Amino acid sequence: MFGSRKKKIQVKSVEDYLKGEDARIPDTEPKPSAGPAIPPKAKPFIAQAVITLFILALMLVAFSQLSGLRSQVAELQAGKEGEARALKMNIVEIAAKLEKSNRRVDVLTDAVAVLQRELDAEKSLREKAEAAMAAKQAAAPDKAKKAAKPAR
């Protein structure tokens, strides 16, 4: 009555029916696959294994980079220590040169002081000699005048 109307397929023969069924049902024969068949229960474990391997690979990369950085830090510290030793040696050398230079300055200062005293002594002798010479020259015309007066 008001029920659903189904399409009625009229089958001519059993062979036609089987051909129709074969067309509707896909092949049930297993198709050869590229790899071994994976059971459906193993799929979550495979995903976890892949993620774990990826994390391990990242940790390995991070560890290798950390090892490289540690070796670089060790090299820099060794270089720093070497430079510090070299700078200390330079400071010692410069201090020795400064001490030697200070001694030379002291010797030269003493020599300059001695030369200054000698120069002052020479100046005073020169002034005395010039004064004596001026006195002689001043006395010489007087003597000439005195000697010239009695002869008249």
C-alpha cells in the first residue's frame, strides 16, 4: 500500500545474476603490496616509535651542538689564560723598562744638577774675572795719568 516501492530487478538467468554481483563486489583477492602487511593494532605503536625516534634524533643533535659549544668554551678559556699570561709578562717587562728609565732619569737629573753648579761657578768666575779686568782697565788709565804727570 503506502510502503516503499522497491525496484524490482528481473533476473534473466543465474549467470546474469552472478555477473551483476561480481560487478558490485570488489575483488576479494589480496592485492600484492609493496611492504609487509601491518596489523591495525600496530599502527599506534608505529606512530609512537616514529615520534620517539624523532625526539631522540633531536636530542642527539642538541647534544652534539652542546659538545661543540663546550669545546669552544674550553678553547676560549685556554686562549684567555694564555693571553693573561702574555699580558702579565708584558707588564713585568714594561715595569722593568720603567724602572730602568727612572734610574736613567735620576742619573741624568744628578748630571744636570752638577753641570748647573759648574755653570754657576764658571759664571761667577767669569764675572769676577770681568770685574778684575774692568778694575785693571780703570786703574790702567789712572796709572798712565799718574806716570805721565811726574815726567813733565
